[in-house]
Amino acid sequence: MKRFATLIFLAFTTTLAQAATIVPSPPQVAAEAYILMDANSGAVLVEHNADVPLPPASLTKMMTAYVLAGEIEAGRVKKDDMVVVSENAWSQNPLFEGSSLMWIEPGKDVSVEDLERGIIISSGNDATVAVAEHVAGSESAFADMMNSHAEALGMTSSHFVNSHGLPDPNHVVTARDLAILAVAMIRNFPEHYALYKERDFTYNGIKQYNRNTLLAEDPSVDGLKTGHTQEAGYCLVASAKRRDMRLVSVVMGTASPNSRKNETRGLLNYGFRFFETAELFSAGQELEKPRIWKGVEDYVSVGLLDEARATLPRGKQDQISTELVLNDPLVAPLERGDTVGTVRLTLDGEAVFEAPVVALQAIEEGGFFSRLWDMILMWFASLFSAQ
């Protein structure tokens, strides 16, 4: 048996309904693949070819930096570690000819802290190899680490074979996977993510500027990474925060630096203009306190352990309806976090959020006579409900 309780959190009026934003069709984007994602809710607002594996060029360095950040936070690598620069990582390696560099060289050890900036700001291919060799012993071993992290993050359609993104037919990433990676960097390593908004970095007497020119043009943009090769075209992963909403945009395979910038700006402006991130439930919020049988308590607090958010058209939050479905009967013992039902929120007949409802408190089993009395009450209740 299930018990249904329909809750309308906020009554809406005709005036509010008329004031709700009408969402137009998304902008046309001149890119081979793109996606726009709400970083807080995970909702995808716009996408095209988002699951097509494509060459990522220097967008690869987002994963290199993510692995490095994880190693630093785990204490296996320190920012002040001095890295020995090998012949492979030397800026004069023929493999790097014509590509972006930090300009490191053998015989001059460099700190992990400088290499991290060299990867993120200068986009140095030489810096990525130096980090890969320092962290994993070889670039191929580091690529295995990259793929392990990708799998753990749910980047299901991507495969890395090097740390820098220079062309290889087996080195591919999707727009969706890059958005997932960007959100993970923002959420898991905020101190390291802060480097992405730095505008320049000087090493070995050479000052280089961040190629993400949106940083200078839009104060809400604070990351992430550009990329370009002939095979990949011009690519950009960007994130911006306006008020309480953070969006991540990925464009791959545009025709020029200006194109990747303008297409990204158009996607971000569309998302911020017509959508908002709504907090549906706060962490630990009690949704109901239903009867529980055979326990030391007669009622149990139920809800969601974690904060719940959804992305909605602007002005529509007041029109959400909530359906709470609880298991019936609820019988002790219960542990905190045990699933006791589901909650489903809809807007205009479409589901915008659904999640398990859990016990917010532990309820121990009651004594013998208490359980016996509840069994009798449950029997009588079943007689009435069957009629």
C-alpha cells in the first residue's frame, strides 16, 4: 500500500503566471558540438552533438590539472616539490613545435606550483609532460590515471592518451564529458579552480596571457580553458556565475578565436536570461512526520539529507507542485538515511525533480508490549482501509 500526499509549496496567482518568462528557442551556435549546463543542478539547457567524441586539443589540460589537484589535495604531491625537467618535457621537444609552451628546460628544476599555473594559464604542453612524469613516472601511466578519473566522474565517452591534447586518433572527449569535468573541478577543488581566472603568468622572464579573453570582457566569467589544433578547431570551456546561478558552457570546433568567444557568450547570456536555479529543499529539511509502528517513537521525521536544486524557467518556481509518496506502513527499526518513499516535483505536468525520501532520524524498535499494541492497531487500520 502507498499513501499519497500532494503538497503545493507556494500558491500561485494569475499575475505570477503571466509574469513568468517565456523561454524562446536556444541560439544557433556555429560549433561542431556544444552544451550549456547548470553547474548546481546538473540540468542541460542547450546541447548539440554533446555525446560525439571529438579531438579536444588543450581542453585536455583540464583533466591534467584535475588529476594534479587531486594528488596535491591527497598529500601525494606538494606545491613546493621541485620537478626535474626531462628531455621529453623540454620546450624544444620537436613534438611541441608551433604549440603553446611554458618554456621549461632540462637542468632547471621547476616547482609544482609554477607548473600548475603553466598548464592552466600558459597552456604549456611542456608543463603537462613534466607534471605527468613527476606524478606517474611516465606520460602513458599518467594517461591511465586520467582515464581512471574520467571513469569515476562518469565521463563515459572520452579517452585520453596524453597529457596535453596534441592530436592522436584515440584521444577524444565529448562536450558533455567536458562539462562534467568542469563542474567537478569547480566543486571538488575550488582553490585550484581559482587559478583559471588569473589573467597572466610569468615564468623564465616570459609573460603569457590567459587565452580565455572572456575573462576580460565579462566579470561573471571565472574560468576555464581554451583549446586549438587544426583537427579540433577553436574550442572553449567557460564558467560564469551571476547571482546564485553558475553555468558551464562548452563549444568545440568553431572557426576562430572570436567565434568560440562569441558563441560562448551567446550561450551563457541565453541561460542566465531565461533560467534560474531554484532551491527546492535544504539539506535535512523535514517534508513530513508520518506515523511509524513498533518503534520507541510514534512519528519519524522524513526528508532529503542533501540540498536539492532544479533549473527552471524564470518566474516559474511558484508554480511547482510536489507529490510525496511514503511507504505504508512504516515499521521500526529505521536507520537515518533509510529510504521511506519518494518525492516528485512537477511543472506544467513535466517532472523537474525526483528523489528518494529518507528517514532523517534513527528509530529503534519498541518494547514487546509496545510492538504488540501497534500490531493490534495496524490490524484494525487494515480492516478500515480494506472497506
